[in-house]
Amino acid sequence: MSKQAEQNTMNEQQAQPAVPKIKWNDDSMQSTYANVCNVMGTREEIMVLFGSNKNWQGNQEEVEVVLSQRILLTPYAAKRLQIMLDMGLKEYEKRFGEVKL
């Protein structure tokens, strides 16, 4: 490799910002089961509500959902979550078949 090519490679490497290594710390993580979710939003935030429908009879006039978690996200974080969920579901469906609603 010529000196000029080496210099160009070094300049390109220096120009690119370093990507930090992410360490996932799950010491305080809690797991919660949800079979129901809802999304609401304002200009400043997106709210995702998670809960459980514990009614097992299908022909009831009223269904109670016990809410367990509320996650507040900025619109940017919500967009990243949307992209990651889409990628995760595509991978899931490739392995196990289409999820039909």
C-alpha cells in the first residue's frame, strides 16, 4: 500500500467517531408479563401502557385490564423502539411463521 493510501486510511479512521461499547447491566431489572398494551402520546412524549386481561370468558360486556407498567419515551426513542420491534418480529416470523392478528 502506498504512503498516500495509508495516510488516507488513517485520516478516514480518525474522522469516524468511536462507537462506545455498551454494557447491559441487568442488576435492577424486573420482568412483568403483559398480554395487553396501548399507546398514547403528546407532542413531547409517547406513553406505552402494559397490563393483563385476566378475564377468560369471551362474551362479557366489560373487560377489566389491570395496568402494571407505564413506559414514557421521547418520540425519538419511540421511533428507535418501533424499528427494533419490527426487526425482532421479522426475525421471529422467519423462524416460527407469521403472527396473525
